[in-house]
Amino acid sequence: MKKIAVWGDSVLKGVVLEEGKDRYSLLKDSSIELIKREYNLMIKNNSKFGLTVTKAMRLMDKSLSKGDHPNYVLVELGGNDCDYNWKEISENPDKEYYPNTPLPKFIESINTIIEKFRANGIEPILTNLPPLSSQKYFDWFGKNGLNTDNIKKWMGNIDRIYRHQETYSLALMDIANKQKCDLIDIRTPIILEENTDDFICEDGIHPNEKAHKLMAHTFMNYLNNKMAYLS
């Protein structure tokens, strides 16, 4: 039986914001859990809340040093990397700020991850990023007591949040193409829905239960085409 390891952030961890409660919890029927029930595969989910490429690389190195060598790794990263320290921006909007992981560093790190896994006989599979809702995320700032006027002054246009995150998603697709690495598109199916916001939690960044079902369906389509290699 083939072994698959998942390295992702809170998205593939299955973290959702409970509606009307403003608190996070783990979704019982997350996309990865749905896949585990559907297929006879050994899947180890190493995803963690707040994971960036830098943190992920340290954990991956530690895992490899312990002899954890699956056949495939599913890598879903970038959502935390592209985010900013909004508190700092809200306090002083006239300074220059950079995301948690600037895009060039993010691209370099993803390439390193791919090469490191392949050097250990493990084939990586990437995902792009699920869409976010700029307005929902911006409104979430206000609930946390940040100065939204200052944040708006710094960014100029609220839609910039979406466009900025999209650059990281597009970078992942470009890396996969250049590295000849499989990529599972979990973004497009959500965007093609009539109202994308219906698939995003009220914090604007976490896919909700409906989105996880869509993502699970996308993962299953990929696995169904790969079962001859995975069994």
C-alpha cells in the first residue's frame, strides 16, 4: 500500500470558523478526512494551523531525519506566507510592509521542498490556494479591533487582498509546470460556483464545509486517475 503524507496549513488541517460563534474548530468531514474514508490508502496529515514554508521546511527535515519516507507528499502552502502583519499596518500605514514570506522567497522555498523530497525518493504533489473573500477578511479585521481606515489607506483597494493572494496561487501553478510536478487545482471549482463567498467562512480565508466537499471531490477525481500507480 502506498503512503501519502500531507503537508499543509489550516486549510487541509480542516480548520473552520464556527458560524455565529467566532471560534475555530476542526471539521469532522474535512476534505482529507473524506478521502481517508473513501480510499484504502495510508494518509498521514501533518498539516498545522499557521504553517508557512519556513516552518514547514523545518518540520519536513525533522520528519525525513526520523526515516518518515512516504511515496508521495501533498503540499498545500502559501495562505499564511502571503499574509501581512495587519496590526502593524493598522498602527502605522505610512511605512513599507512585506508579507510573512515575500513571493521570491516563497518560490525559492517551494522549489527547494520539491527537490528535497525528490532527492529522498518521494514524489511531491502541489495544490494551488483556495480563494479568499477580500471583503469578509477586511471586515474580520474590524472585529479584532484594528484600525481599518489605516489599513484601507495603506492598501488603497480592498480587492488588493484577493489579487495579492492570487499571485502566490499562480506562482504555485508555474512552479508545478516548470518542475513537471502534479498540481491539484482546488481553487477553480470554488471560483466557478455561483457565489464564491458561500464557500468561505466569515473570516474570509478558511474554506467552509461546503468548500471542503468540493475540494474532496477534486482530490478524488485526481486519485481516481492515479489509482493504478497508488495501489
